[in-house]
Amino acid sequence: MSTSLDRLAARCAALLGPDAVIGDPVRLRTYECDGLTTHRAAPGLVVLPESADQVAAVVRACAAEGVPYVARGSGTGLSGGALPRTDGVLIVTSRMRRILEIDIPNQRAVVEPGVINLDVSKAVRPHGYYFAPDPSSQQICSVGGNVAENSGGAHCLKYGFTAHHVTACEVVTPDGEIVKLGEGPGYDLLGVFVGAEGTLGITTKITVRLTRVPETVRTLLAAFDSIESGGTAVSAIIGAGVVPAAIEMMDALAIEAAEAAVGCGYPAGAGAVLIVELDGPDGEVAHQFDQVERLCRDAGAFEVRVAADDAERALIWTGRKSAFAAVGRISPAYLVQDGVIPRTALPGVLARIDALSAASGVRVANVFHAGDGNLHPLVLFDDAEEGAAERAEEVSGAILDLCVEHGGSITGEHGVGVDKARYMPRMFTAEDLDTMQMVRCGFDPTGLCNPGKVFPTPRLCGEVPGVRKGPHPLVAEGKAELF
Amino acid sequence: MVAETPRDRQNLLGDCVHCGFCLPTCPTYVLWGEEMDSPRGRIHLMAQREEGAPLAPMVQHFDQCLGCMACVTACPSGVQYDRLIETTRAEVEDEHPRPLRERVLREAVFRLFPYRRRLRAVRGPLRLYQRSGLPALVRRSGVLERISPTLAAMERLAPPLGPAPRLPERVAARGGRRATVGMLTGCVQGEFFPGVNAATARVLALEGCDVVIPRDQGCCGALSLHSGRAEEAAAFARATIETFESVDVVVVNAAGCGSSMKEYADVLADDPAWARRAAAVAAKTRDFAEFVDELGPRAERHPVPATVAYHDACHLSHAQRIRSQPRRLLAGIPELTVREIADPDVCCGSAGTYNLFQPEAAAQLGDRKAGTVRATGAELLVAANPGCSLQIATALRRQGTDIAVAHTAQVLDASLRGLGRAALL
Ligand SMILES: Cc1cc2nc3c(=O)[nH]c(=O)nc-3n(C[C@H](O)[C@H](O)[C@H](O)COP(=O)(O)OP(=O)(O)OC[C@H]3O[C@@H](n4cnc5c(N)ncnc54)[C@H](O)[C@@H]3O)c2cc1C
Ligand code: SF4
Ligand code: SF4
């Protein structure tokens, strides 16, 4: 008897052509994880559609068979959002990579979801524009993935996240309909969709806002003895009312890794480096740049380097942008953590991370978007050593507790995925989570669209949440209805 | 080849952190958008192999890898994909039975290309064939495609042949002597692009080098090395080492040959009698542009008023990390405009024997590259590898554009000798 996956494989081959369907176990396994390699599951089937219609047809086929499916872009996610289902279909957008329209007068472009983030900027650069969200993975991550994760980057401090640069999405809903979100009055469904981590449908066309390339960009690298003095500089800069395009900080261990990987030539012996970039009109940038330089020195910077040209700026950024992957050079394995704290809590939290690291013997390298308090501690371990992974996991989790304790968040930009679903209850009450799941049910009543992500315990739609005794207080008061 | 312990191999594979940064410069990922045909996916397959997964479904994906090493350049984590794929290819050759037709063709190619006398033997008939008007007929008929896409590719790629002048064994330096260098003439370069070797020798001499061109030199082993034929590669390497041991510097004008000679230390690491000698020759191997740039200009540069596009050969830019030197040399020529080709990191599809064994993918990549070359509006394409020039010129011809091709050495030669643009276009 053929299984539902067998039938789906045949159906998909008929719909998309045999070249677009992968069913061989060895090949399937190459899709078993995204950028978070600690979670692996070989998909039951992989399909590589080339159009929205094909995506819709596959989704309908899945719905008909009751088979779950997961969308995947370039597979660089760091929370396991694109972790496949062994009993399901992985719908990969890597062949949907056409830039459909570039509309300079209206400052927008329409792209397919598999288009690489940086390719959007490359395409519009000759017109003097770029696509502002710039995750460190921008050379390969897809715009569809950016939408799903609401990705950010170094320049989010001034320019905002993906959500601020997407004006519409064409979406294949879980019942296989193609709809457009983000146009016309009514609820801001686009706002709900962006950042939903692929649990509400699959986007097949994205209208992005283009940003004018600033008149001037100036970048400096300041080296400090310690993270504390670097943190002081950050507070001083923001406190002075300057809004830099980016303020990034790296600690000694992260610097060591980047140096080993790309030879970025950061000042020797630095306990922390700060990268500050200002952009905008010439006069304003020149004035504020002097101010920033002075504030860095006042905070104790022992060396301040100003990029003289594009090549020098690129070199400063290469170190930062390669930092995650570069950690592979100084440690056999590592976990990338992503948490948020109020900027002012930075020195305190960092001291606590240090203490955690000292107590457990687990090394932690720190990279952060210092301007908006988004931390990326890199927890290093040797996967060949017994129990090391578990210890690293523990430290990594404790760091998230620190973030929540200081009024922050368990994720800044990498998403919840599978990895952090279990931490959601540390931030949200059961009621909060139920409410979110009701939104999800509105889009995906059968729960086939990227199930098992974001929420610690999946609920079926219509199921009465079990944690509460008696009716919800709002229902009891007649202020809300349960549906 | 370096003996890899299983633990070494585990470590090499473990260096990959699965970030995907290498994907956009991988030509096969660019073409097909599939994980198994990306560096990250191929490394994953190798890891599966270590765990005992069957080789058969993987072979296709390893074969389709061009060995362009763009992934090595792109990787922030220092993954040594070059070592990984070389070992893997050798394993495929050892363990994977290929179908008869494929075997015959592979043997034919490996018995022809590395041997200059054999190449020379086909030159005569090929030249006659090219002049006979037969090529158009053969191509139209598609008869070769039907017999074998590989043979068809060989036919399409054969360059128009002029007479091949013989180089003397020694060319004396002009002006004061600054160095004595040996010159590798290369199999394909030597037989199909003899003008490049002559230009290389002249530029070196004009820049003050005594040039030694040993007549009995053979193949450096590049084709074999990059195709997993480890024993054959080692034999070629030993012979080449003997030939060049006595000079201070070996100048190589074909990127593929230069990169494999620089790898000799690894090729013969396990051979105690040869390891040291191999390392010594590897250490004094220089690409033509690398060496001339290092030497610094002395001879006068005359104007060459032309617009050229410079193409990064993978074996130069990725394998040897030589990108700025040739550009600097070209920029030093008065009135020469150098245009950059978009996506310079992505291979043109030539890649040693790739256009012979994977003709379809090679043609698709050739077409992409031809498009970006055409977009530069250049009238001359400059590249440092004979395979690349052949490949891109063929693709441009398919698109109905003829572009002149030249090696960096030929452009420099035209400038040093004051021949102007006429010599190149
Ligand atoms: C080295 C490195 C550095 C990184 N730096 C940053 C950074 O600075 N900032 C940042 O925010 N992130 C960063 N990331 C994380 C990651 O690159 C982003 O989350 C990125 O947006 C994921 O894109 P992707 O195409 O790889 O998506 P994938 O990993 O393939 O998928 C991610 C999620 O999106 C969903 N999805 C994919 N396509 C669609 C679609 N068409 N419709 C609906 N859902 C979809 C998937 O189901 C999954 O849940 C980094 C990752 C790496 C490896
Ligand atoms: S060598 Fe070239 S073709 Fe092979 S995996 Fe690396 S980038 Fe791709
Ligand atoms: S760039 Fe390097 S570490 Fe990243 S996936 Fe490619 S080979 Fe692996």
C-alpha cells in the first residue's frame, strides 16, 4: 500500500516535473538542518517549485493528504525554523529567485522569496538605492526567510527590521489559496505575517521598500581595554542624541576568531572593539562623527581608526560580519545565542555572563548590536567531549534567563523556531500563548504549516486551553467570546 | 596525497558550520539551486559517507563539482574544501564503477591531454578539419552530440589553430639580468596557444630575466590531480620536479598548472624520497602575473588603446588568491581601459576537464559568463587560463558575438613591444 508521502511524491513530480522533487534518502538528508545544526531531521520529501502556482499546488496536495510541510529559503536560520518534518514535505524556494520588478520612482521592488537579500541591493545600487535590512548572512539568506524571521542587521538601529521594509506579500495560505497581504484598509495582516516564522503560510512574492543610498557614510573602529568602557561609550553616544546607522561591539574572544578567519587587523590587545557607522547628509555626519570620536576617547578608547575609503570600511565590517562562522576557527563547535536587554543593562548583564562562563568553564564570545541591546553570545564547546554540549546548552539557556530577568527578550532577530519554543513560557503566560495560537488557527486551522515551531505545546484549533480552570476571565465578564 | 586519518577527515568536515556563505559563489548552486549541488551539501554528503551511507547516489554531485574553489574563498570558517574534494574524488575513482562509455571517454581524455606529443598528433588533422568547412556541417548535423556530448564539446572548444612556433631552450635577458627563471609551457597552452608562451618568454626577457625553457618538460599533473587520479598526478609531479629543480623560480602562465605545482608538497607528502624536493619546487612556483608584479616594472610600457574585460580564472583567483596582481599589470599600461565583469567569483564552467565531462552544465555556465562579459562592452577578453578563454569565446560565439581573447602576457607583450592594439584585436 502506498503511503501518503509516496502519493505526494508522485503528485508533486506530475505537478512540478521530476527534476523538482527529491526523494532519495541520501539527498534528502542534505536538507536535514538549517544554520542550527544541533537539530536535525531528514525531510520526507523535498520539492523545488519555481512559481507561486506550483507552491499553491503543493500546499493543496499536502492539505488533501493531511501531510505537514515546512518552507525553506537558503537554510541559514539560527533557530531551526526550517527544520524539516520526517513525515512531511520541505518546500524550498531556492529556484524562485527572480527579481520581478524594480520601480525606482516609487522606491520599491518586487521579488520572489528565494532572491538573496544582497542581490536586491546589487540590482538597485546603480540607481542609488539599496535594501536596508542587512543580516550578517545577507550574502546568502533569502528575502522570504528575512520576512519569516523579521530579520535585522547591524543597521537596524537606525533603519529598522525587515518588517519596516516590506510593504506587501503574496502568500499561499494553508488551504492553498494565493492572497495578497498588505494592501488596502482593514487589519494589518501583513504585520502579523512578517515574523511568523513560516507558520501562517508561504510567501511567494514580496514587495520591498528601497532606501536611498546615503550621501555620506563614515565608519570608525574604536578599541577599548574592556567591555565596560565600550559599553560606557555606547551609552554616551546614544545619550548625546546621536542615532548612528550602526553600533556593533565585539569582545576579545570574538576578535580573536575574526582575526583568525579574515585577518581584519583589529588593534592588538583590545578587550573590546566598537564599530560605529554614521550615515546621512555630509554636514550632519561630519559634525556627529567628531562628537562620536571624542565620546569614544572620553570613555577610554586607546585607539580610534577611521576608515579612509570603501576598502577600509569593508575590512572593518568583514571582521564583524564573519564573526559567527569565524568562531569555527577557535572552537570545534558553538551555539549562537540571541537575546535582548535594555541597553543600560549591558555592563551588568555582561558581568553576569562572565561569571557564568567562569563558574562553568564554558567559554563565551560576545558579539552584539550594542545600539539596540541585541546580544549574540557565542557559547563554545568541543562536541567530542562528553557532556560539553549539555553544559554549553545550560549556559546558553541561563543567558536567556538573564535577558528576561532584566526586562529583555529571548530573541532579537533569529526567531523562536524549535530551539526556543521551550523558553516561551519564561516570557509569556499560558494565556498569552493561547491567544497567539488562536491567531495561528485563524490562518492554519489544520496545523499543517510548519508545525512544532514557536510554541512549546501545540494546540489544536477549537481545543479549549487546558491550563485554566473555568472560563477565561474575559469570557466570564462577557467581554470576549471564545471561538 | 596527504594521508588522512579518519580523525583528520572528521575534523576537516567538522570545520563546516553550515552557514551557507559559500552557496552564492558555487556555480552549480547558482545553476540549479539544490543543496546537494552546493559546497555545504557536498560536505554534508562527505560526512554521510563517513557514517557509511552509499556512495552511488553521491557520485553525480561530486562529479558535478567544478573544483573551482570559489567556496574556499567564500568560507569564513576555513573549510579546506580543496583537500576534501581531492580525497573524495580519489575515493570515487577507487570505489565507484563507472559505466563503460564513461570509462572509455575518461581514459581517452586522460591519455590525450597530458601528453604534448599526442596533442600535437591531433593538431594536424584538427587544423585540416577546421579549414575544410566540415565543422559547420558536423555541428549542424548534431552527429557528435548524439555519439557523445563530450566529443561534441571537444570539437566546439578546439581553438582555431595557427602554426606553433618552437621556443628556444633559453632566452637571454634584455638589459641587466634581474633573475633566472624556468618556464613551464603547459600541455594545452603549449599546443593550442603557442602565442601565449612566446609572449610570456618575451615579457620575462624584456623585464630582465634569463628564461630557461626545458624542452623535455611534460605535464605538471594538474588534470590528473583535479580528477582524483592520485598516482598518475604523483608521477607527473616527480618528472616536473626533476625538470625544474635547478632554477630559482618557475614561472607558470596557465592558472591550473600553477595551482597544482603549488600543491606538490601535498601531492608527494607521503613519499619520503620526494617530499622535500616537492616542497622546494612548490615554494618557488609563481604565476606569471604574480612574478612580474613582484619583480616590478622596468621596461617601458607603450600605450595600448583598447577596452578589455579581465576574467578571474578560478585556479588563479581562488586557488592561488591572485586577483590584484594581473589587474595592477594591466592598469600599468597607458591608454588601456580595464572593465570588471559582474559576479567575478562564479566560474565560467571550463574548469579543467569539466567542459569535457559535464558539457551541459559547462555550457550553461559559459553562457552566463558570456552574458556578463558582453555587458562590459569590452572588445578584448583577458584571462590567464587557456581553458577559460576557449570556454568563454565559444559561449560568446554561440550568442553571436565574437570577442578577441588574450592572455595577460600577450597584452603586456604588445605594450612592451609597442605593437599597439592591432596585435591583439
Ligand atoms: C552566519 C550567520 C549570520 C546571521 N546573521 C544574522 C543577522 O545578523 N540578523 C538576523 O536577523 N539573522 C541572522 N542570521 C539568521 C538567518 O540568516 C536569518 O534568519 C535569515 O533571514 C534566514 O533566511 P533563510 O533564507 O536562510 O531562511 P531559512 O533558514 O531557510 O528559513 C527560516 C525560516 O523562514 C521560513 N521561510 C523561509 N522561506 C519562507 C517563505 N517563502 N515563506 C514563509 N516562510 C518562509 C522557514 O520556514 C523558517 O521558519 C544569521 C545566520 C547565519 C548562519
Ligand atoms: S569547488 Fe566550486 S563547484 Fe565545487 S563546491 Fe566549491 S564552489 Fe561549488
Ligand atoms: S561557508 Fe564554509 S562553513 Fe559555511 S557552509 Fe560553506 S563550507 Fe561550510
